[in-house]
Amino acid sequence: MGAVNKLGEFALIDWMRKSCFCSSGVTKGIGDDTAVLPFSTKEDMLSTTDMSVEGTHFTKGTPPELIGRKALARNLSDIAAMGGTPTYAVISLGLPKTTTTAYVQKIYRGINKLAKQFNVSIVGGDTVKSDKLVINIALLGKVAKGKAVLRSGAKPGDQIFVTGPLGGSFKSGRHLTFTPRLKEAQILMKKFHPAAMIDISDGLAGDLGHILEESKVGAVLDATKIPLHRNVDLKAGLYDGEDFELLFTVRPNDAEKLKQFYRIGAIVKDKNKLYLCGKNDQVILLKTKGFTHF
Amino acid sequence: MGAVNKLGEFALIDWMRKSCFCSSGVTKGIGDDTAVLPFSTKEDMLSTTDMSVEGTHFTKGTPPELIGRKALARNLSDIAAMGGTPTYAVISLGLPKTTTTAYVQKIYRGINKLAKQFNVSIVGGDTVKSDKLVINIALLGKVAKGKAVLRSGAKPGDQIFVTGPLGGSFKSGRHLTFTPRLKEAQILMKKFHPAAMIDISDGLAGDLGHILEESKVGAVLDATKIPLHRNVDLKAGLYDGEDFELLFTVRPNDAEKLKQFYRIGAIVKDKNKLYLCGKNDQVILLKTKGFTHF
């Protein structure tokens, strides 16, 4: 057996999905942005967790407020990607022995400010000793019963959209300061209800790849329509991680009404194939493997 | 401001409790074994999270099945301490680059075996790169509405019990193999409903200290009645961490019927005072500061 970085994170997640114990009451388990769990006659519950580690997701020099902020923002983005509203969070902190109380309080200020903004209650946590700083947030949310937007709902003919420009998130520092697209998700849910949705954490190509795999379809992207941040090239727009915009598909009729977002392509039948159509009408086949965390 | 290990973990938790954003709908937030959240007309939801870090909670040599097992068992113990039943878990893994897939699968086997035993569905997770192995499990549970057993319910006259012998958990390796006391919690809930309850993770004196503080009472322990594991002295029984037995109080009338557990003392009025009554009827005042994680 090889190392995780060779076998690949996604192959490992596939294994977990098949082997983990899961009772029949679970609506959606491992394999989407969040789990979907039974709650009441009117609502489903959403559950997600994200770990951020010093040296991987932030550095020693990252302002502690932003470390805390990002840890919660990543989770909020997952809830947005299901079309949900966040509710409760629990926070685990692994702290080096020499961490000052003031530093920990700054991490919490970053979390709290965002929690207040999106009405998320911080209801518990765990604080342990660790050589490097680690922060894990587990977040719950809610969504109208049966209305959670899965990765598996895309159909040929659907139009593909993103909520904002892409690329250069790490270089620019945007990965620390982005606003999770909860408001945009609510606009979509009220008016159009997306067919499939995901947040862009692994890169546009990689995350679209997840939709293609779960929906058993393919896609054609229009290179001229992909919105890019300033000083970002197409390759970065396709493959950079942690943009945290929403990537979604809607039925063709709905697409006409969606002027406030960026239409970048369409879903086609060819399973797991991702085509890019360029300026000169040349069509190339893209790799769907995006940003990997190993 | 001092380092966390000087100020103390518990002072920091107090600060979090006061400063964290929490909406009015939350029944019990930070400061008990789990949060208590509104769920349905018949049930409350319980939410808890625990982080385990290489070098703190286990070593490089710890069998991976036991690392996974313990990570879930600690959480299950928190749900037991509220009188609840576990339901859903999400798992975050921080993995060194060189971790083999076989090693990760062994961690998951340890988790899965225990999950199946207690009917906990594994519904999601996160896998990230980390210098040292880190595992975080966030667990949900349920309890009959208004019936969660808090640390704050003890009253003078209550009798104090533990579910099993104490001490030497680290030395013996029991901290890796203990059975979370979910069955015992259900026996208690059906027949007696404890007044206050906690699981012993910080040591008997430390965790009884948490009950005393939350309940604004004191306690007298009978040194001759504290059940100890073989080759464990009284000091270890009082202060060793991670026994994961349940420590609870019941009203005097109920105490007579509780033959299967160990009665070790009584609750008294003196706020935050913990007395130990020895063999020769000498009474000493104990420190309630138990095992700390820093």
C-alpha cells in the first residue's frame, strides 16, 4: 500500500465512503459538501467538519484573527454549497505549550465576528496541547426538507455558473478573507433552486469534476466566459484552490433569469469528460484533477 | 498575558464561555460535557467534539486501530455523561505526507468497530496534511427533552457515585481500550435519573471539582470507599486522568437502590470545598485541580 499522497486523497475518501458504518436513516453521508440528516418534518440537518493546520492552511505569520475567521468561513462555505443556513458550531484547538492567551483570544475574535454575522452559535469545544497550531470546526446547518442541493443533480443541458471571479486565492491572501456565499445561496434557493452545487475549494476543474462524477455527466466550459481575478491567468482560474465561490448548474430555462452570476458552460452526456472551448473554437480535454491537499 | 499552560486551560474555557456568540435558542452551550440544543418536541440534541494529537493523546507506537477507537470513545463518553444516546459523527484527520493508506484504514477500522457497536453513523469528514497525526471527531447525540444531566444539578445531601474503579489509566493502557459507559448511563436514566453527572477525564478530584463549581456546592469523599484498580494508590485514584468512568450524584432516597455502582461520598453546602475523610477519621481538604492537558 502506498502513501496517502500517492494513492490520492480522493481514492481514500472513496474507500471511507464504502467502508464506514452508516445507518439507513441518513439521507446523505460521506461524499458531498455536508452530510444531510433527518431533523423534523419540515427541515433536514446539515453537518460538516474542517481541519486547518499550521504549515498547510496558514503559517506562523498569519494574523490569528484570520486563522480563526478562515476556519469558520470554510465550513460556512460548505453549508452554502448545500443551499443551507448555518446554526451551531463546536471548535477544537490544538495549541503549542507556549501559545499566549492573547493569541487564542484573537483566534476566537476572528471566529466570533463571522459567527455573529451569520448567526452561528458557538456551543462547545475542546482545547488540547499540540506541537503545531491546529483548529477544527464542526458546523451544523439546516435546509428545507428534501431541498439540499447535492453534487449528483446535474443533467445534460444544464447551464453551469459560478458566483464570482476565480484564481490566485493563495497568492493574494483572499483565501483568508473571503466571504462565504451564504447570501448568494439563499438567493438561488428562493428563485431557481440549483440542480447541483459545490463550493470551489479544490479548483474549478477539480470541483466541477466532483459534480461530473456524482452526476455521471460531462461538461463543456467556455474559456472566454470564466471570470478571473486581476492578474490571474486561465490556468490559475481552472486549477487554483480555495476560491470558495459557488459552482452550480441550473436547468436551461432558469439560466436565462440568472443575470447576476457568471455563466461559464454547459453539462453534456459524456461521463466524466471536461472540455474547454477556447477563443479560436479549439476544444481541448481538461484534467479534472484539481488542487490536492497532499 | 501569559502562556495558556500558565493561565490554565480552565480559565481560558471560562473566557470562551463569556465571550462566544451564542443565540438564545441554545439550551446549554459551552461548559458541560456536551452542548444541549433544541431538536424536536420530544428530544434534545447533544453536540460534542474532541481532538487527539500525536505526542499528547497517543504516541507514534500506538496501534492505529486504538488511536481511532479512543478518538471516538472519548466522544461517546461525553454523550454518556449527559445521559444521552449517540447518533452521528464526522471525522477530521490530519496526516503526515508519508502516512500509508493501510495505516489510515486501520485508524478507521478502530473507529468503525466502536461506531457499529453503539450504532453511530459516520456521515462525513475532512482529510488534510499535517506534520503530526491529528484526529478530531465531532459527535451528535440525543436525549429526552429537558432530561440531559448537567454538571449543575447537585444538591447538598446528594450521594456521590462512580461507575467503576479508578487510577492508572495511562500506565496500564486502559485509556486506549476503555468502554464508554453508555449502557450504564441508560440504566441510570431509566431508573434513577442522576442529579448531576460528568465523565472522569481530568481525574476524580478535578471532575468532581467541575460539578461542585457548576452546582455551587462542596463534597466529602470517603477515602475507604473510592474503588481503585489493582496496583493503584489513592492519590492516583484521585488525580489520574482519562478513566472515563461516570461520576454522578443522586438524591439520598435513590442512593439506597443503586447497589451496582460505587458510593464514594456526599454533597455538602460548602461551595467549592472538597474534603477527604480517611481511615482514621481524619478529614483533609483536597485540591480540585486535577489532570491538566497542558
